[in-house]
Amino acid sequence: MQLLEERIQRDGQVRPGNVLKVDSFLNHQLDVALLDEVGRAFYDAYKDDGITKILTIEASGIAIACMTARHFGVPVVFAKKAKSKNIDGEVYTSTVHSYTYGRDYEITLSKKFLGPEDKVLIVDDFLAVGKAMHGLLDVCKQAGAAVGGIGIAIEKGFQPGGAGLREQGYKLTSLAIVDEMDDSGHLRFRPQP
């Protein structure tokens, strides 16, 4: 998605340790017009796939999920990173390792919001090694929900997450794939088909 790549080039910051900061427009301060275009791109890619729910993980994926769901006209459901006292009833759980925070945590999702009648589009802001995505896929498997596709705003193509999901047969749409970045701020994007 040319619009997203241009914004990453203009406002993204490369930090040591393969960290790409896009907090000025994607996951801290939100450019709602850009997010609406991201949601529209995911809708265009999956509009014929019978999607009934948009699934993400808190917190950075929620805004993207909401803008995507607006185009589909379906609900958003998100996995929480900690079981809070206000989740009632039974839950699905999975353990996820956070690259950003360098620790494991358990995600939870109330069973009343996801079941075998659902066909899910999973969305998130980043895909690197794929740990969060595997946690969400595990939750879908526990629920018996079908995965119609995976939508990622920014994929780090030099890390194994995207390739692994594609090898497993998932329909994966990444709007911007960064194939190379270095601490000097250089970014190289994979050409879009």
C-alpha cells in the first residue's frame, strides 16, 4: 500500500534492535484517515470470504480492527493480555511471547464472543516473528472458528513470521513489507504485486 509505505518513510523511526517506531500515526497517536484506508484495503482483500468477526490482540491492533470492521459491518473481538476481573464465564487462553516487551504473557478471550459459527479475519499492526499471531490462531482453533485470512499493516519481511504463516497455507495480506532496515534509518520495502 503506497500510502502506508510513504508514511512509514516520512514519519517512521528505525531504532536499534530492529525496532520500527510508527507511534506518531499507527499505534499511539492514530491517523484515523490512514487507518480507514488500511481497513478499506483489508476489506477489498477479504470482502468475498464470508468474514463474520474481526479479531486482534490488545492494544495496538484494536484501532486497525475497528476501522476494518467498519467496512465489513461485523463486530471486533480482541484478546486481552491479562485476565481481568470483568471477564465473566469461560475463556480461551494461549501463551504469547512479546518481542517488544521481551516476556511471555497469557492472552484471554471470552468464549461467548467466538465460536465455530465464526469466520475470522485476524488483523494487527505488526508481524515480525509471528508469536502474537500464533496465539490468536490457537484461540481460533480452540473456538472451532475458521480463519478467513490475516491482515497485517506492517510486516518485517526479514523476520520469519510472514513466511511461516504463508507456508502453513494462511491467506496473509501485508500492506507494507519491510525487507531491510538498519540503524541509520534506511528502509527497503518489498515491491507490491
